[in-house]
Amino acid sequence: MLCRELMVAFGNEIALSAVTFGVEPGQLVAIIGPKGAGKSTLLKAMVGVVPLTGGAIEIDRKPASQMRCDIAYVSRQVRIDWSLPISVTDVVMMGRYRCLGWLGRPGVEDYHKTDLAIELLGLTHVRNRWIGDLSIGQQQRLLLARALAQEPRVLLIDEPFSGVDLASRIAILEILSDQHQIGRTILLVTDDLSYAAHCDLVLLLDRELIHVGIPDEVFRPGVLSEAYDGRMFLLKGRR
């Protein structure tokens, strides 16, 4: 994946300016930066949720807009009415419709992939429950299951650990590790710098791309201070 000179503006406010970076297939990439740095906006631009003011995004030298089936996005601000009488299985199946089209009919393979994603995220015991009965952690795992049911080449996740319980955090960590091991490209926004310090690549963002590189290059006081106003961070030990 290649992002070249990305720019996003909301009226007169510049959210992203001239952001350029490349990601190799199978890399686990952490996107970090202070509040308001444009981290979530970057993911939304990559998946087409917000329009680019300038620049381009390519996968295999093709515009990302032509590769939507290859990109799945898990937002932390999902527009789902959790009070609707929809089951866990129904929501996960939605991941299959992204490539089937809303008028397509799921087949045996689609049901199989849905079942696998539900099992993978440890939701088998709640698969027939209404989504409103789930805990916050289970809701987050549900959204990740929906994304994985799509079988994307590139997985974009915004704050996967935000507000989840310990059991769900552990489950998500294990899934991300497994998906990384099988070669899926993952980009995630996180404020957990201890987790970011173990990723393949780190993007330090503050509306502009401050630095991109391996963790040892980014997690230096002189580099972090460019985005975090000189504040220092104590990185925890290996997870």
C-alpha cells in the first residue's frame, strides 16, 4: 500500500497535510500521535469514508477505490443502533456483503466464513443473541469479526483496545497477533505506546507525518517531542 501526499480538509481546517508513506504486505503498523493529530481521519481517508482533498492511495499500483473488497475498516465510532433486534451472526455476515453487494445472496461459503469469524473472536456462545445484549468488549470483538469475515488483505482498526474489558483486550491481542502471523497487513490507531513499540512500523502523526520507521527509530525523545510537545513517556515492558 502506498499513500502519496494525502491531504484532507474540513472547510478551512487542515486535518492532514502532505502525508506520504508506504506499507509492505504483511506489516503490522501502529499509528500514534497526540489527540487531534488526524489519526482516525487517516484511516477514514484510506477506506474512503472521508474524501481526499489531495493525494492518492494505491494498492498494487491500483487506486484504493478499485480495491474496496481488499480493505476492511473497524471504527471506534460505529454507527450501529445497538437496540435493533439484530443477531451477532447477522452483523458478522454483513462483512460478506461488502463484496457480494447488497443485492447479492450469501452462499454456503459465506456462511462458513461467517462461522469461522465468530469462532475466531470467541463469540460462538452469543452468536444468536441480539447485539444490544453484548458487553462493550463483545461489541468490539463483533466488529472485528465482521471485518475478518470479509477476508481483507488490509485491515484498518481505530483504537481496538479503547473501553474494552481485560478478557476482550487479551482476545483482540491474540487475534491481531494471529492475523499478523498469517501475513495480513494491519494498520491500527493506538494510544498504547507499549503495544506500538512492538509493531513492525510506527507512523508518528500530528496532521503531518512527523516520522515513519521501525519503533527504535520513532521511540526516541527527540522524535516524540516533535508531536507530543516535549512530554516524555515511559514505555512498559514487552506485552
